[in-house]
Amino acid sequence: MAGYGKDACGAAFAADAVDYDLLAAQMQALAEGVESEISNLANASALLYQTLADLNWAGFYLYQSEELRLGPFQGKTACTRIAVGKGVCGTAAQRDETVVVENVHQFPGHIACDGASRSEIVIPIHRNGALYGVLDIDSPLYGRFGAEEKAGLEKFVSALEKVL
């Protein structure tokens, strides 16, 4: 598991880099021969939660009936429905792009499912070219997610899309 620390200015930084290529390969190996999307999403959320440091939530919201609905996750209980365009998850779905938020308390319309969350990253997931849902990861640290996590988690989602 990667370690996490603070620099002299108090900004978070990764002490041990995560091997996102390995993480993507592990996801594909876990999904090999598994036809259940729910099983694959459950294992994906567990893999992320166990591998990445300083998380308090890792999971999925699936796009159904014009909204995001709670899917498999690791962490505290969560909101069950999110409107597209609302909160960080709904914004990522609406824009169809990854959204990284250093301080969720400064994000307009942030939906606070867990008051301990300080930063968040949300990556859209596609199947057959259409929005399937989003990967949502929260941290109790401000500024937990940067360019490295964005690129690595987008690679992870790309591997996940291949097994959905």
C-alpha cells in the first residue's frame, strides 16, 4: 500500500507511488471469467480501497433512469441517488470527464454523504460508447488526488470498461 505524507507547506504527497499498471492488470485478472458486473464492480471497489492510502470511500454510481444510483462500494453508507449535474459525481457524469476536487467544501453543490471527506475524484465509466456510471473515490485529506492519481485511475477505469 502506498504511504502518504505532508510536505513543508502541509500539502499531501505520495510517499510510495502506486503502480497503476499493476492495479489495472489485477482488476483484469480478478474479472477473468466473471460474467457478473456487480461482482466485478464489488471487487474493483475493494481492490482500490485496499490498495490506495488515505481513502474513506471508493465505489460506483451507475447511470440508470437518467440518474446515478448507488452501486458496489467500500466505506460508510452513501447517498443512493444523485441527479446528473449535481455534486461531484453528477458533474463528472454531465461533463463526461474526470473531476478532481482538492477541497469538497469549496465545490458548489457538493453532496456530503460523509462529513469526513475532504477531497474527491470522480471518473466516468463507459460501455459501448455510452455513460455506464462513475467511479467515486473520497479521502479525508485535502488535496489527496493529483495528476498522477487522475492518470492512473483513468487507466484503471479503462481496464474495468473492458470487463463490463
